[in-house]
Amino acid sequence: MLTANLARSRTHEDTITPLFIDASEQQYRETAEELIQIFEAHLGEPKGDLEDTIDQLTIADTDYKVVQGLAKLLKDECEFETVAPVEPHEIRQRLFEKANESYPIVRQPTLGEDTQKLEVYSSVADALGITLEECHQGMYADLEEHKRLVRFGHRVSDECQDAAESSTTTQLTGDSEESYAADTITPDWLLTRYNLALAQAVLYDATEMRVRVWDSFATVFSYVKLFGLMHRIYPIDSNGNRVGSTDAADGYEAILDGAASLFSKSRKYGIRMANFLPALPLCDRWEMEADILDDGGGSTTQTLSFALDDTDDLSSHYAAQSDFDSDVERTLAQKWERANTDWELIQEDDVLDLGAEVMLPDFAIEHSDGRRVIFEIVGFWTPEYLAEKLAKIREANRDNLIVAVSERLDCSSADFDGMDDRVLWFKSGIHVYDVVELAEEYAIEAFSAE
């Protein structure tokens, strides 16, 4: 993401708007292309040299923030590493010990200093079994500006590839929890990513975010959970109005609270909301409104409004949730398409708010007469996942929730106290008509569900 000093936005009355760039403008396309070429040309080179080259480009360009902002996003796609045949601290220790032993520090340097230095370097290089050049370059190879660019996007420096596999790497992005799609770095990618980063930067000082989504619920709420955002969820109709039941919902509204709204101003939570923002463009239809705390650099503060939606032409670099979590789900969906039943299998249509957690049932099963059940499959085998899943099912406490559970799991009917009659046990696969039979028994009218 962009650092705060590289953010660009405009405040008008009580609203704030990012200063998006037009990705089709030739000026920006040429700048993006040139920056990408600079990074590619510096693969294997010191980080300091790369930054010097970027700074020179900045001097020739009138828009400092745009150039440095684009460069920052490219750095987020880089890995820099200390490259030296021997640990730099060991080289330094040997050099200082040798110099102190042979040529102690004196008040007045004497003639022949260069000769003495060469002798010390040569002696230590021989002792370590490395060349004189490696000894000289390795002495401060762990300084930030001397670290080498070993990876840029999917490209890896040939010279540093072996070292990159065996040494500690500095990941500049700091976004290791994020799940990235496998994008190729192109001018289009960079300029699109830049506009999204401008919007993210506005959210650093957010106190509350309100999002409304009408599709891709599992993807959106998986990112809410990933970034640990405090949230409340409400079902909404197609116009964005709240409705009384998830069974009558066309979409969901999530209220994401920032720490600043409860305690004191803290960017830590705003950055989490900024990290979450790229999940929204993964939806076909979405809206976002946020309250932004603005102190204007003075002692008083005001709250600004910030709004985005799917017409803002933002693109996400996050990976979308896969269609199915398991082969069991995928196989059931394929069987259902071939089955002769009046019940329709709908994937991930519900979001159940459990307070600190959300539950996203695998399927909803609906009849044309309005009856409906929620269907969850428990097929994973790890004890931790099973414990979490069972806790969510009990907490959901829905009369129209039916469950299919693998017989290979370490659980029994006793784990489904109060709802064991709604559990369908299966060995290797789930039969469509067994599920339909349960649906016939426990389905309720959609608009009467709690």
C-alpha cells in the first residue's frame, strides 16, 4: 500500500475523494512502463542503486507523488536480500580484529594507509576462503541500501537465485497475510493497482466502514475474518434496505467498526480496513461508505464522508474464493444438476452473524413453493476445524439448518445435541435424495425464518 505521505485526495466541505488517475493517459502509461523497466534492469543490483535511479526519474517528472507512489507499489512486489559468501558481521569482526592487531588506531595517520588496508582485506579474505572483492563487498552487505533485488514479481535474479533459496529475505510489502492473485506486472496492472491504493490510503483514518454486497458473500466475509475486523451484519433487499430475515435477503450490509470510534484515534485499525477494501471489487455489485477522521493538521477534528461503489472502476489484486471448498461439495453440485427434484441447490446464499464470527453455510436448498433449508457439509478431518465447525453450528441455532457429516470424523450424534435428527451421516459421498428427504422434513417458509 501507499505510505500516508504519498496519498492523494481532495477534501470538499464534508467529503473526501481520492485523486484517481486516468489509466489510459499516455503520460501515466509511459511513466509506469519506464518504472517497470527500471525494476527489471536492477534485478540482482543493490537496493540503493535502484532508489537512486527512481529519484533521478522523479526529478525529471513534475508529479513527485505519482512517480514515488507507483514505485512504492512496485517495491511491494520485490524481495531484497543480503547477498554475501560469509555473514557480513563475521567479515567485519575479522577485519577489525586484524586491523587492530596489526595497525592500532593512532592520532596521526601515516603514509601507506592504502597498502595497510589492502593487506588487512587480503589477509581476512584468505582466511575466510573468499576473494578480495567478495570480502570488500560483503563487509556491509547487510545494510539496507546494499541489499540486492533478488525477486521482482515472478522474475528472479539468475545470479541470486541460489542465495535467495537459502538466505533470509526481506519482504517489503508487509502484507504477508494477504492472498494475491497471480498477476503479471504490466502498466495496466500498476496503474489500476495505484488507483485502488489511493482509495485504501483514505481509509487509514477511518472510524467506521459500511459495506453492502449482493454477491460473492463467502469471499467478502472471509476477508473480514482474515483482517480481524469487528463487524455487525444485516440482511438487505435489492435496494439496500434492511429486511428482517436472511431468507428474504438479496444481499448483506456489514458495519465494520474502527478502534477510533470506541477508544482513541489509531491508524492500526484503519489500516486493517484499508487492507480489506480490495475484497469489494471482487463482487459484481457493491457499495462502501466510510467515516474518516480528519484533524486537518490542527487541534480540532471533523468527520468526512468517503464513498465508493462498483461504478468507480476499481480492480482487485486479491484472490477470489474458489467455487467449492471441497470435492464433496463439487460432486454434490454435479449430482444435483442431473437429479430429478423440485428442490434447487444454491451455493453460499446465507451469511449468519454469530457475533465475533460469521457462518457461511455451504448451500441453501429452496423449493418453488417458498420452503427453504440451510445445508452445511462437515467433511474436513482436522480436530481444530471440526471443533470450530461444531461450535458454529450449535451457536447458529437455526431450526431449518440441516447438516451432512462424514462418518470418518471423530464425532457422534452427541456432538449435535438438540439437532441430531437433522444430521445426515455419509461415508464417501452425499446422495441427493437423502438431502431432499431432510429438506422436505425441516424446510420452513422463507419469510417466516428467524
